[in-house]
Amino acid sequence: MLLKKYFLFLTVTSVTSYNFNFNFNNILENGQKAILNLKNNFLSNDLNCPRDLLSCKSTSADPCCSPKLGVVVLALQWDLKFGPKNEFTIHGLWPNNCDGSFGPRDGCDKTRSVERIADTVFSYDRQVYDQMKKYWPSNRGDDDYFWTHEWNKHGTCVTTLNPKCYGENSFKKGQDIVEYFNTTLALRNKFNLFDALARHNIFPNTPKTPNSLYTLQQFKQAIKAEFGHEPNVRCIGNRLMEIFLYFNVKNKDEYVMIPAAGKDTCRKIRYSVRN
């Protein structure tokens, strides 16, 4: 593959049926992006990991082979003031318990908590940092605080990113952090909600647009048609706020979409044009 120094190409595997198994080799995002290397270096445990291991299917699986918190939520948001005009932005990637309940409120590993994510990512991979600035902005204006919170609370719960899961002497400080954010960016690109909805004639509009409110089922059915399962759709009043996609994880880093476990909070949906 031809590598361009200042453009990012994210790569994906082909999709078959309704199993969107995600490996991080070749996602192409809108033609021009910087390279994100998404493969984790799980060298130490590779020989011991069963093939086709799916999270939540075995309680005895090595947490380096399969995430201990095996239901993962990709939370994408529609904020009217932040992010590209025609793109959903990221709230987070959240490992949850296999029964669908939330993971620990205060993270899973205090020894891996950090104070300033932005510095770590910037120094390790400027291209990942630039993508985070674009697609993972804080709606309160402090990106670093937001990212740090997401890593400390959620990223430290991804057991397959534990430094001990990497090959001997192959782990570099900050690598687990960058791979967590990198994976989330790639999933956002893979499951592009704006484009998916547009293919079903669901576009942002204004209150003056005739029949401007969409139904919950229009959103859920459009996303199911594109990705195989319905999402969880969340609103404040009738204003669209977030869409949650649920996954199990296969072979440590392949994301397989599953039915949503959360409750919808929308009836009619106002999908407003971004400012």
C-alpha cells in the first residue's frame, strides 16, 4: 500500500452478512487520512489464544485473549456546535459487563491512569491526535480533560490492552492508550452513521422543514439495514443526542455488532442541521 506522510488511510475487512467483523488493516476514510496502525502487538499470548474466541462466551478465557468486559458500546453523538458538519462525533468506547450492565464507575486499573492524555497521544502519534481533535471534541471545550476521563474510566477496562499482553520487551509507554483511541476512531469510520442514515433519506433538517420530525423506528430500521442490528437512540426531549452501537469482540480486536441492550429515550426525533 502506498503510504502518504500526511494522509490517513484506515482499512477494513470485507463485511459478510450481518457480522461486521472488524480488523484494523485497511479502512479508507473519505479518501485522504493519515495512517493509523490498529493492530495490537499481542505477541506473548498469541500461541495460547483459541481461534475465533468471542467475548462473553467463555468465563475462563485469558483476559489478554478476550476482553473481560465483553460487551462494548460505541457511543456516537450529534452535537450541534462541535465537530464536522456531516459527521457524528465520538463520546466514547465503553467496555461493559456481559449482562449489559455498566463497567466500574472509576475505571479498572489505577496504575494505568494518566493526567494528560493529549500530551501522550501527541508525542506518540501526531496523526492520531489530529483525528481526535476532529472527531472526538469535547462539548465543554476541554478536549484533554474529556479524553483523559474516557481513558481512565473506560480505556483501562480493555483487558486486551494491558501492557502484560504485549510481547516481551515490545510494549512502548503510551502504546495501549494510542491503540484505544485509534480503535475507536476506526470504528467511527467503519460505522458511519451520517452516511448510513443518508442512504435511507434521513438527513438533518430545520424546524421549518415539512414533516421535520423522524420516528424512532425510521432511525433504528435504517441502521439495522446497514449494519445488521438496531442501535440504542437517545434524545433530550425530541432532540437527537447520541446513538449507541453494541459489540462483542472476536479475537481480541474484531468488533461484531450485536443487538442493543440499552433503552431508547426518543419517540419523535429532531435531527437538526449543525451550526
